[in-house]
Amino acid sequence: MNQNLIPAAEAIYKLIQELNKLPGIGPKSAQRLTYYLLRAPEEQAKLLAEAILSVKQKTRLCSTCFNITEADPCLICRSDHRDRSKICIVEQPQDILALEHTRIYHGLYHVLHGAISPTEGVGADDIRIKELMNRLQGSSVEEVILATNPNLEGEQTAMYLNKLISPLGIRVTRLARGLPFGTELEYADDVTLTRAIEGRQEF
Ligand SMILES: [Zn+2]
């Protein structure tokens, strides 16, 4: 953005620039949000700023499933209402939100924090696979659902995990193919995602 073209206060440029760094926020949206916040009550701006800081300061990873949480273990790992015989493997914490939204799955989760991608230099040791295998050893888990993204990296990761987990005598399933290839789980709609969970297949 060429600052010389927009006659505005330094503070305004700064906020536009920061918002522009966010995913899905182009320069136009960043400008619109900045001027919206400028007109909004100070209290609203303060709440937003505090909310942003507290996601950084008050959250950590669950030491069991690696979901983002305020308390360790997280609410899902601690709950008495979850089916402990199933673990659903996802790439990112926001995938849990998408799956929980369908209300059809009541098992546990494990967040890998990435996917195997040789082209980007991400190997099996760079994501939470070792922690998953430790968790599965000697556990009462009967089924592992591979819910990695339906794209190249997600498929590679699912294949790799299947090879590791199958020998443990645990049933390994993969989300049904209703999900369009190349997409990411967090953007799938509820209906598609529900079908994908219900129609999961033996890997
Ligand atoms: Zn957890």
C-alpha cells in the first residue's frame, strides 16, 4: 500500500496495515474495518483489543489432544459424555470446531498441527504423530477416524497414519469422499461434513 496516496493519520495506516495481514482481509476490507472501528464506541474497540490479546495470553495446547484450550486437559478430553473408544485425527484446531458443529460425532480428537508435505519440508516428526502413537499405545481406543483434509498433503498423512495404526489392531476409517478434493475441512458445510462422518469408510 502506498501511504503517500492516502491522506490519513499515522494510527489509521497502522491499523489498516495490521488488518491487511489477516487471512481473507484485502486492503479494501482493512480500510472499511479501520474506519468502522474509528467510529465505534471506545468500549467496543477495547473489548476487541482485549479479546485478541487474551487468545494469545490465556490459551495453550491440551497436553492430551493438542487442541487449543484455557485449561489442561481441555473440555473435550475431560468430559464424561464423550465416547473414549474413538479418536478423530484432524490437522488444525479449527477443524474440531467444524466437526463439533455437526453434532454427530461424540468421540475424542487429536490435533496434528499440520500435515506431511515433502514439498514444504514438513515430515512426520514435525507434526504431533509421535504424541498420537504414545496415546494409542495400551489405550482402549477401538477406532481412529482420519479426518485430515481431502487434498494431497491430507491424503499422504492419512496413508502414513494408516500404516502406523493398523498393526495395533485399531480400526482405521477415513471420512467419506463427499468432500470435494482440494478443499479444507474448516470450510466444508454442515451437511457435507455430516455425510462424510456418517459415510466414513475402512481405510
Ligand atoms: Zn484435549
